[in-house]
Amino acid sequence: MKWLYLACSIILACGQTAAKDDASTDSSRPPNCPFIDANTCQSPIPSYTKDVSPVLDRACNSTCHAPGVGPWPLDSWANVADWGNIVAGDIENCSMPPPDAGAGNGTLTDTERATILNWLVCGAPNN
């Protein structure tokens, strides 16, 4: 009986791992939200000052995440780094910026999404 339990546990664990690894077919991702592989740090590492901050200022801080407006500001390296896991998840699955944020001031291109995710995966350096 112990062997049967062990075998079932292994089969279930392997199935869950395979499902996690195939995030490119995640049905919770909106159809217009392409999968971006954000599991490994890609070189060159984006700069917070040059690559990340300007995008966040335009797409996030000019709308909902200005200090005193949104749930938390994304106006500094420390704030973004502190909320990095949430920021990464929301950008990866395209839940932020929300689709109704308005064109231009609340949208991210796929390249901008990839840059921010790569910066976070690379350890969110203060550069």
C-alpha cells in the first residue's frame, strides 16, 4: 500500500511540474498577452535608470501608481524592488497595466514587458 501511495504521489508531482513548465500555454493569460520566458537573466542586464524607470514613469506612475494615488508608488528603485514579485507576476500575465488604463499612458509593449521582467530576474540592480 505504501508503494502505491508513493507511485501516485510521484505521478501527481511529475504532472504538476510539467504543467508549470508549460507556461506558454497558460489559459489564464489573455490571448493578446504573449508568453515571455522570464526564468533566466539575459545579458545585457537592463539598467533601472535608463531602461526600467522611464517605462514605469510613463505607463504606471503617470496614471495609477503616482505617490498617493495607487496602492503603492513605483517611483523609485526601492519601491519597485520591494514589490518586485508582484510587479513581475502582474506584468508577466498582463494584468498590469490593466487593459482599460488607456492607450499610451497605461500600456506596455512586449519589449517593455520583457525588459522589466529581465531586470527583475537579474536581481533588480540599482543601476
